[in-house]
Amino acid sequence: MISRPIEDVWASLVNPFNIPRWNPSWLGIRPASPTPLGLGSTFQARMRLFGFELRLNAEIVDWDPPRGGSFSVRGAIGSGLLRARLEATEAGTRLVRGTDIEPRPLLKPLFWIAGPLIRRRSAAYDQQFKRVLEADAPAQGDR
């Protein structure tokens, strides 16, 4: 649970310049299509995985602000889908993220072995996202 309104969580989650703040695996993300963001928008990204820098291309394939969206990704390691769903609650916003990656055949054994590590890191990045977003919250009297 993130102690921020759903609109704030959504705005931070989909801002490509914010993502490296809470997930250091992402080295940089830049829009490859005109803004504003929406269905069909494309991105080019660089990320670090297992110590190697990878380049990815992504496209928004589901867009439902501020409740969620999905990105298809493809690169040298394979292809997949990154999903996020948000739900407003009285306490703030519930964020549920999911990742489905289909690695290239030669890389499948590596992903079987590294899967638990990747899942732990993903959970840690979700906690970092929560910390960053809540730390950026205005003071109660500033609203």
C-alpha cells in the first residue's frame, strides 16, 4: 500500500524519467514517439541485467489511466509484457505489478536459475518506489 492518491502514483509510475530513481536496473528510458503517452506510444530503454547492459524497445499495449497499463518489451534477451494495476483505497493506492518474459531459447536455463533472484529484486524495487513516492509527498499543511 502506497500512502498517496492514485493519480500521484500513476503519474510517477508512467514518467520514464522517474523509473531509474526507484529501479536502478533501468539505466535510462526515453520516448521514441510523440508525447503525450498513450496506447501505441513507444520507448527505447537501457537496463542492466546480470551485470550486462541491454537495450530494449517497448510499446504501450494497454492504457487505462490512472488504473493501469501494460508495455510489451523486446530485446536481445527475448520479449515479454510488463503490467501494472492500481487501485484507490482509503489508505492510499494498492499497486500490483507483473512481468512475463519469454527469454530466447539459449537463455532459458539462466532465467530458471535466476528467477528467484529477479523476483526478490522486483519486490525490493516496489518497496523503493513506495519509499521514493511517499518521501516526495507534500507536508499535510501544504495540500
